[in-house]
Amino acid sequence: MRCSLVIAVIAVIGSGCNLALGLDDTIRDADGDQIADDLDNCPSVANPMQVDHNGDAIGDLCVCVETGADVDGDAIDDGCDECIGAGPLGVDSGGDGIDDGCETCAAATGLDRDGDQVDDGCDSCLLGPPHDEDGDSIADRCDVCPSIVDPAQAIDLDADFIGDVCDPGMTPEELVVFDPFTDDHSQLPADWTIGGDALNVLETGNRYTYVIGQVPDKFLVESRVVLPASAGSELGFLITTATCSVVAPRTLKLVAAATTQTLSIRGSGPIRLRMEQVVISPSGSWDVICAVIDDASNVVDSLVANDGAPLIGSLGIYASSGSFEYVWLLRGPF
């Protein structure tokens, strides 16, 4: 009894001394990841694995950037997921500081040459980010047909890196020149955002443009568009004075050759919109085509105007509000 009393007195005295000296021996763990704050490379966000790819002593989860991908299907964006995989195994065969159970492959190299936050050793596409529009597990930059599921990726008879399934012609001059999900986003207006799998347009009048050229080009631009339900909302494509657009709720609209045409779109659900310029005769007569296409690129509804001369200038996408799920441009001749 006397011994217990002595120990208790010593403990009280010690605690009092700590307080008097401004010392506190309490172990603090603000984020609850079982790592003391003074040892935690990200004390504000739980990161028990302390992953720090660039070795700057700041945990990756403290500076994460969402990618829109979720490889392991755990509802955590890969850019902010400390464990992309089945879960920790306690093994790091690659010696890269990442548990093998938290890598989609165990061949990590520490390199990320395309800057998509996926290690080159685990990256199925080394040409850009892992956006996969058609959901065929092939990233758009490495997909010969990024907007249509095309299992036979090798079938590209004219060798222009556009799969025959989505190639409008069999000459090798076609070129995919514009995809806001895989190209530089720095030119986007401030009120346009990449969110998940959509390019969201929040204000009338802004355009993300690509110059078709100073010589006549055939071109084809398409997207899957999503409009709000409010009547009058509109989004589509524009080049010089010609527009191909969808007006809410489901009206196709073509303005070209000083005329305006409209057509009710059949069916329901998402709308894939295509604007195309083609030459229709050796004499140089040009048609502008505004069409709704299905998932196999078959035309469902269309409007056509003859402009006489080709459109030359900046191709833009615009909207009063709404989203583009992808924007894919081909330039001819086809």
C-alpha cells in the first residue's frame, strides 16, 4: 500500500513538472492513422503507408491531384488513393516503397515520363493520362478508336493510327488533332472544367478552339453531349459562321449557307453529335453535315447544307451550359 502511494505521488510530481516546464508527453495523431504527428509526412490526412513518390517528405495524399480514374474500383480517385490494388501484402518486391498489394503491377520503375501519375512500369499507355472514353480498358492516347469499342486494335489498313471501325476514309492523311482530356488543359477558359469524364461548360461565349488551317480541309468533329433539361440550352460546334448544335430538350440545329435548319432528334438518352465538312464534286462544291450518330457511328438524324466554298478558320466548341463527354477531331482529306 505504502509502495503504491509513493509511485502515485511520483507520477503526480512528474506531471506537474512537465506542465511547469511547458512539456507535454501526449502523443498526438490528428488524422488517426496511428502515426504521431511529428513523424507523419501528412498529418492532416490519414495515410498509414506514408507513400511519398518524389521523396520530398510530404506524403502524396497531402498534394494529390484527381485523375478521374479508379483502377481498383474502391471509389477513391487513383490520384488520391494510397493503395491502388487489393490491399497491403507486406511485400515490396520492386523496392520502390510501395507495397505490392497496392500496385496494379509490381514492376514500378520510379519514372513517369508522360506525367499521368502512373508509374511507367505499370502504365499501359505511355503517351498520356488514363482517360478511357469508350471504356475498353485502352487509354484514349493509345486507342486507335478512342470513342468506339474496337477490340481488334490492330486493324488499321491505311496505317494512320485511326482504327478502321471509326475511320471515315482509307487514306492516311487523317489525324486526331484535338482531345481536351489528353491534350494540354492550360488553354481552357477559367469557367470550363474537366470533371470526371466530362468537359463542363459553364458560361456562354467561351470557346476552346483549334485552327483548321489556311487551306481547305475536310474535317469531322464529334462528341457525346449532355444538356440540362432547361429549354433553350444549347451546345455544339462552330467554325466561322457555321454551327452544328443541339438545343434542349432534343433538337438538332444547323446554321450554314445563310440558312437555319432544325430537326427533332429521335429516341432518348445521351446524344452523340457530329459536324463534318466534305467535298461532294470535282468542281469543289462543299457540304456541311450536322448529324446525330449512334454508338457504332451510324447516322440516326442529320441536316445538310451546301456552302459552295469550304469553311476555313477556327473550329470551336461552345455552350450556354452542359457537358461534352469527349471531343474528337479528324482532319482530312478523307
